[in-house]
Amino acid sequence: MNIVEIIKKKRDGKSLNEAEINFLISEYTSNHIPDYQMSAFLMAGFINGFSKNETSALTKAMLYSGKVLDFSHIKGNKVDKHSTGGVGDKTSLIIAPIVACAGVYVPMISGRGLGHTGGTLDKLESIPGFNTNLSLKKFESVLKKVGTALIGQTKEIAPADKLIYSLRDVTATVESIPLITASIMSKKLAEGIDGLVLDVKTGSGAFMKKQSDSEQLAESLVNTAKAFGKNCIAILSDMNQPLGNYIGNWLEVLESIEILRDGKKNDLTELSLILSGIMIYLGNKSKSIDEGIEKAIKILKSGEAFEKFLEIVKAQGGNVNYLLNPDSYPKSEFVFELKSNKQCYVKSIDSYEIGMAALELGAGRLTKEDKIDFKAGIKFFPKIGDLIKKGDTICILNSDSKEKIDSAKLRIEKALKFSETKTSKKHLIKKIID
């Protein structure tokens, strides 16, 4: 085969067969195809699109570019959850212990923060000592013993995805639904799972702003999962406002503790219980999603999930003292409280700006070289439709830099729109696709 002919075929809007896609991925992963030719292929595909068969073939080729885990010797169903990313989305920290307590194994290969959205690995690593770089052997050992394990993508898992993603990031080819599908599913299918729950975000803080685009992505992901014989359910959830109240790595761990241990109830609790219920159902530990949600609620109320969270952290080398005594965690040098100067209703929130404000405070990376300040972040209280009274605290900003707080404050003020008349609240779950 000839790479130039493959590029030309895709450039002219024609479909590639499985053999051509296998050749492309295999040769690129083996360094026989240079970046500039793969970039040309990606742009041709971005512009002309990929068929369902091409998307499945691309996913399969990327999946088998590395090792595919097999946990069939561990008795019981293995189910994972994937979120397309959002502001304040720390559901994995709550879901993993709940679902593991229900008797479903949860192998999670997670990612780092990307742009304005936080990453599960960065949040976990805010717990001193927590190791997300387990070998695959250790990953399996923790999974078998604890019921869940949370690690980052290893060199053995879908190496083609890692190479291609770095190219997509710098060639303006990220927002392609087939390429996103192949990227997500090649990693998830490599985990040795039986079922997958997808939390596809839509709104101002999501990568997919329009609900129609989010639906298309969800359907593509579900169809691809089913093509590989996996049970899969997707939900479309709202990201027009931050999920929960805390944004920033340690702060998000803290909010997870407040839900797991202290019974805090908010939209984050609601979404976590729904996702847990679906995972319990896919794991054959309930006869329906509703029954799965009821089981998740009982586990959360019993305190078992918090004990399981401590067990996970211990198994992966983390210091549980900070989880038991969160007030002992190091504090930011500067703390600023933004208060309302009038009585009004919250009309809209630009979640992207809130995420960028947290990033500017030090909670994320503006460049690859940036070091994350785990303490930095925002406690953000209003929700769309809320009545805010004069003097109410809108948010609390945490950073080791006064200048960063000033900059983040401007972003938050820009992100909020108010109304003198009552405004309607947002529905958390937009749609379920299975």
C-alpha cells in the first residue's frame, strides 16, 4: 500500500477499507509514516468525515496498536465510566467507590486536565503519595483486591492514540466526532471492560457546546461500543454551569469527601448517583437502572463508599490523613471572597470562563511546562435560577498569587449574568441514549 494514495483517497471524499486503515495506523505507530503525512490524512478526514465502518476500523486499529487487558479470570462484570470533560466534574472520585461497594469491578484509565477542564489524575495526585502510574500488573492487583483502581494511560495502552492525539491538538483536528470516538473507545476498550457508561457534556463548559453535536457524539460512541460487543449507555448532562460547588484539584477531592462522608447534596451528588446506578445495572447487580440508583443511595448513606475511598487511596500509596482531617491540608496564601452587591436572580453562567479562572489561579496548565498548584481553585456557590441577596458570597478564590486572583475575579464577573425577574433552573440530564 501507498500512504500518498490513502491520503489522496480520503482527500477526494472516498471511504477507506479496513486493510488501508490498519496499514496507516501500523506504519505510523512504527515510525514509517512521518507526522506531516499523518497530519495531511487527519485534515482530509476532518473535512470529509468518516463512515461508521471507517470509525470502527480506526478504533480497532488504534485499540490493537497496544496491549488489550483481559480480566476475564476475575469473576464478575467490569464496568467503567467516561466523561467528555467539564468544569467541576469529579464524579469518578465518587462513582468508583460506590460501584465497587456494589460488587462491580471498576477499572479506570483516566486523563489529565485539558484546556479549561480538570483531569481525574491531577485531582487524585493532589492527595500526597497517590500513585496514578501503576504498572499493569499492579493495576490488576489493586483492582482484584479493592474492586477498583484509577491510573493514567500507560505506554502499552493504545499507543497510536497518544501519538495521533498530540498531532490533532496542534493541527486543528480535535473537534471531529469520528476521531474523538476512536480516541476514547480505543482506550476504554483496552481496559478489559464488559460495560461502559458515557457522560457526554453539553453547554458552555463542554467541548461540544450544541446539544445536537453532543447527541451525535454520544450515538457514535454507543454504536462503536456495541460494535465491539460491549454494553453501553450514554447520558447527555448539562455543562452550562459548573458541576458541584468546588473547582480545583484538592478542592474537588474535598467536595468528594463532603459527599461520601458528610452527605452533602447537590447536582454533583445527583449525577454521581445516576451514573453509579447505570453502572450497577450494567454490572448485573440490579434488574433496572432505578434499582441500581436505589442501591447507590443506600451505599452512600451507609458510609461504605467513604471507607472504600480510603481503601483505594491506601492501595495506591496515598496519605489518608488529609482525607480524614481535610482542615490540615496546606492553604493558599491568598483567599478572596466575592460578594453580591445587589439582590437578583442568576440568569446564566459561562462555565468556560469559570474553568479558565480556576486555571489562571494555578489549578491547571497554561503550557505543558506549568506546574499545578493543587491548593488553588474556586468555591463557587450560585446555580442558574438561584436568588442571590445583597451581601451573599458568590465565590471564594484561592491562590498563592494576588495578581492571579485579580485576573480570575474579572473572568468570574464576566461569566455571570443576572436578572431582576425570576429565571428558570437548568435540567441536569438532557437525554439518555442506549
